[in-house]
Amino acid sequence: MPSLLIRGGRIVDPSQSLDATGDVLIRDGRVVAIGAAAVSESDAAGADEVIDAEGMIITPGLVDMHVHLREPGREEDETIETGAAAAIAGGFTSVACIPNTEPPIDTQGAVEFIHQKAARADACNVFVVACVSRDRAGKELAEIGQLVEAGAVAFTDDGSPVYDAELMRRAFEYCRMFDKPILAHEEVLELSHGGVMHEGLVSLALGLPGMPAAAEEVMIGRDIALAEVTGGRLHVMHLSTAGGVALVRRAKAQGIAVTAEATPHHFTLTDECLRQFDSNYKMSPPLRTAADVEAILDGLVDGTIDCIATDHAPHAIEKKMLELDRAPFGILGLETAVGLSITRLIVPGRLDWPRLVDAMSTLPSRILGIDRGTLAVGAVGDVTIIDPNLTWEVDASTFRSKSVNSPFHGWQLTGRAVATIVGGRVKFRLHEAAAAS
Amino acid sequence: MTASDHAFAEVPQSWTHRHLLDLERLSADDITLLLDTAAAFKQATNGCRTKLTALAGSTVVNLFFESSTRTKTSFALAARRLGADVVDFSAAGSSLSKGESFIDTAKNLEAMGVDAVVVRHQTPGTPHLLTEHLGVGVINAGDGPHEHPTQGLLDIFSIREQLGSLEGLTVGLVGDIAHSRTARSNLWGLTKLGAKVILCGPPTLVSQRWQELGVEVSHDLDTILPRCHVLNLLRIQFERQNTPPFPSVREYAHLYAMDKRRLRRARSDLVILAPGPINRGVEVTADVADCPQSLILNQVTNGLAVRMAALWLTCGPRAGEPTPSSQPAGASA
């Protein structure tokens, strides 16, 4: 297998507390040398391919632990192939796909199907999150041990909460045996029933049915209590409310095994956007208030929120071009996450680069227990190269995703992945992509 | 063309809107222009009884995705009073039941050459979305619990006709504020014209959050009653509730129904409005609904005048633009 040399970039790898200008040499799919003056002249001369990364940020390949690839069952929205293509175009070398497909991913065969489709797509790594409950029906546990053997890295019924509290308790207890986290969609359905947006002053004025913050917070509270009593690992998905951030912060202080993610849209947009009645702003959990956005940002800064995940949720255009109450929940994320994170977090100085890379690579890898998120010698050669200063305009018509449901179309962003390297092979280069289109 | 038609030869240039979607985003001047135009139409048609030719050659479609009798009839009559043709489209039995999207339905109607679309829909914002897909004027005839601008205007028109001005009046909106588009349109229109608004009903139907918009919230009708110049009694929309907002109709009527006993405690010149359909015995007792202070039937007549104004301002001829009737047959809009 050929060798790849990435030269002269700023290497940010929080897994080894590294933030320095230097080179990365990958051979046979693995990192063989990293750092300033770590690559000998003879090795450099012998490299099959060289990428000049001067002025660029070199990070361990980014990991999005919350992606809906829709296949099998809803190939009109996304396929594993188009989703993986969107991932590498957005700078992600790995995604974890969520099992609310049709049928849901609750058997070994279904996990193998995803792995085979991902291998055929040959773009990014696709890790499988499988169902907590059989048929995602919330009645009885799926065959979690079998699913672990097939390669499932975590469990979730996302799209829905695990509604039965006893089943959730059993799931926490049972998953301890495999040291796997439960990724929890936190929602009390009776409180959010029929809602299309955050319940607040804007929903009141627009007459739109609301989803109160309490619907999320009550369920987070329940799951923290269950994680505590069982010793299980709770990962709170798409945290969106100030109250939820406070609950997670307190649980962490108490030593309960809880982690959390936030999405770029929840740290960027507010419920005011719904005044346009555009269903691209409709997602679950909904866009909250400016105070909630500030709380999410604070949570990212102090580490209450471990990581950034997109909840990439493609929907075909005809499904979104409906009345607000009939349109489905969901927003694209893979191809705008890096730009939004840099624009919203790095440029204003809220996060530094090591913390951002931690949130987008190292910590999600650790939560999922996958051997990614590091550029230590011997690690898999997954690398993302980011131009931190590139300003660009989001154009949904150029997305690799099969869908276009992004309210960020037309936005000016700063920072973008310019090369995505998976297992030592360059899978995406922005300038080649731009030249080809 | 009669003499009274000449007064309506061209839409005033101070009206800059293409659509009538909500009152929240109109200015006080816009609302006053609508009310003055409605008053002029009411006078020119002898109380909305005779016909004009102001919109002759135009076609208005009533696109109703939700059932309605009085609003739909009122718009149809208003259009005919202005000389326009009216087409009715209701969702039941249409292509919508075959899975067509509302946007495709509306585009098809537009392609048939209509000049204005009057739309009612159960979902807030649907008229607003239509304006992004259609090239013709859109009038919101009620979008879920969001707004019902012509209802708000006709309520305000009726108050103005009775009491002269809105400035300094206190108007109580009583009942199901949570699900009432009439309440929202009234709230914006009234406050813009200088009236004070009190929202009154149980906390399950009247959120404390309304106070953030500078309106008063009360859960006690008897306390606010002596201060009100106008009461607008809103229907409980049982069909929009997930769970019952109060224990029983009996208990609600006890706390909030406008009856003779309460009427005695109110100002002697109190004006009572109800957007209808009214539930006699729930928000208002029969004797009060039919008492001299009640403008309920005036509201219906004034609805015609307001809708004539809305149609005229939305699709009437503008300076420098061709009128529908002056275009050659088959010309595309």
C-alpha cells in the first residue's frame, strides 16, 4: 500500500496533547511518524503522495456519532453511498449511523448489510448503532449481545425515546456487560405531542403547537437517575435546552456516567427562525431560544457537552415542501458542520482548536469505543485537513447528500475541510471537487 | 361604470403590500387604510347591498382547506359585490385527497388564470408559504390558530363604527386565546391603533407569556369587567385540544360566560363582540348574545365591507400596471 506524507501543517491532536506544526506520514494505512522533524528526509523523499498543508489544520479524522443514512427503507432521502459521500465532503472520516431505518437495525443481518454497503461505497468508515429494543418498538430488548458481536458500537431507539422506564433500566444494566453506551433521545411524548417547534413566545405568536423544554428535561432527569442506579452509560443525544445542560452538568459532578452531544444547528439557530414558516427549520428537538443557545455554547466550553454531532437527517424535497405540521422533522448536517463549528466557535474565540478537535473526533471515538480520534503512531491513518480561513458560501445544490433540507443554504461560513483521508487514502479533496464541478 | 366606481379606479399608492397575510406585520397606517377603504365600500354599496364594478374581469378563488361557512360566503359575496368572478375550491373531494400537495393544487388554480387566492388552512403559515410559490395576491382567511386578519379587521371596524376611535379603549378578549386566530389578529390590530388589550381566560388557555408582548393577562373576568369598553367573546375550540383545558363546560361557563348577571357589573355602554360561530351557554348566554350591546350581526355585515377592502387592495389595479380586464385573452400572468 502506498505512503502519504502531509507536510507542514498545524497538527492538533488532543489525544496526545499535541498542537504543533509538523508532518504526518502514513504508510500501509497507519500513522508511522508524526510531529516536527519526525519524518526523515529519506522517508519524505520516498513518499508516494505528498500533501502540502501549510496554513492548514491537521486533525485526527472527524467523527460524527449521530447520522441518519436512511438505508434500508428510505433510499429516496439518502443512501449509505450518498451519505458517506456527504460525510467525506464535510471532513468526516467516520460516521455512526442511527438504526431508525425501515426495517430498523436490530439484527446481525441488518448490521452486516450496513457494513457491506459501506464497504462498497468505499468512502468513510460507517459504525453501526443498533436498536435498544426489538423492532425499535420499545417493548423488549433487542439481541444486544448478538449485535455487539456483529459490530454494533452503541444502542439507541432514536427517533423515539425508550419510553418504558423499566426497559430503559434493563438496557442500561444489560449493556454494562459489553461496556456500550445507550444514546438517548430525550422526550416525554405527551408533552410534545403535535408540536412543531419550541414552546415559547414565538410559538405563542405564530399559533404553532409547541414542544416545551420540559419535555426534554423530564426525560433527561429520568435517564440520569436510571444511569446512576444501574451504573450504565448514558449519552444524551442532541441536547438543546439550558435546563438539560444544567442536569448533565450536575450529573457529571456527581460522577454519574453521562456524556452529551450538541448539534451545530442548536448552537447556531433559534426559534425566531420559524417566523419564516420554512420546514427546513423544523427538527426534533426543536430550535430553542437565544438563552438556550448560550447555555449550549457554555456547555461546550466547560465540557459538560462532550461532543458535536450533526443529527444529519435527510428528507426528500417533496416531503419537506409541505405545511409545517405535515413536514417531517430533520435537517442536514454533514456538509455544514465543520464550517458552522469554526464560524460559531473558533472565530469568536469560544473554543480553541484542541477543544474543537476533542469534540469532533477524540471524544466521540472514546464514547463509542472505536479506535479512532487519534494520530498516535500506529493509529489508523484517518486524517482531516482543514483550511481554517477559507470563506465560502453554502450551496445546497452542490451537496453530495441526496437531500437538500438545509436552512444554511446561502450562508457565508469560515473554515472548511479541504482533504479527507481515510485509512491512508485520500477520499476527498476540495479543490479537485471544485474543479470537477 | 357608476359614479361610485370612480372612487375605486386605482389602489392607493400608500398601500404597498401584495398580500394580506397577518396584522402583526402591518403598520397602524396600513390598518387604518384598510378600515377607511372598508368604510368607503360600505357607503358606496348602501351597506354592502349593491354591486360595483371595481374588480370586473378579475377572478377570485376561495381555496378552503378547512371547513367554513360564514367566512367563505362572506368572501364570495364581497368579490361579487365588486364585480369579480368567484371560484370555490374545497379540499374535500379534491386532488388533495389523492395526495397532491397544497402547493401543486394552488399552482394549478393559478395556471387557470385567477387573480387572487383567498386561503384558509388548518396550519399556521400556509398562506405565507403560498406567496413564495404563486404570483398572485394571497389573502389569509384563517391559518390555524395563527391569524385571521379580516376577522380582526371587521371586529376593529365594528368597534370603530360604534365608539368612534380605538385610542384609549380597553378591549377584553375572553376565552380560548391559545387556539384563537381571531385573538391574535385582534391583539395586533388593536394595540397598533392605541387600544389596551386584556386577555382573559383560564391559565390553560391564556399563557402568562403574553405579558412579554405588553398585554395584560387576567384569569378573573369579574375583576376586569368594569374596566372594559369592549368584550370580544371567543369560542372554545374543542376540536383543537389534545387534553381538555378545563374540567367541564359547566365550570368554564360559571367562570367566564358573559351572562345578564355579569352584564350588570359592566359599563352601560359596553360593546360585545363574538366572532362566531357562538356556543350559546358556553362563552355567552342567549339573552346577552341578543341584547342591544351585542354587535354580533353588525359584525357579519361589516365583514363584507372589510373583505371588499381586502380584495380590492390585494388585486385592484395599480398605477402603471395592466389590469386583468385590459390584458388580451390567453396572456399569462
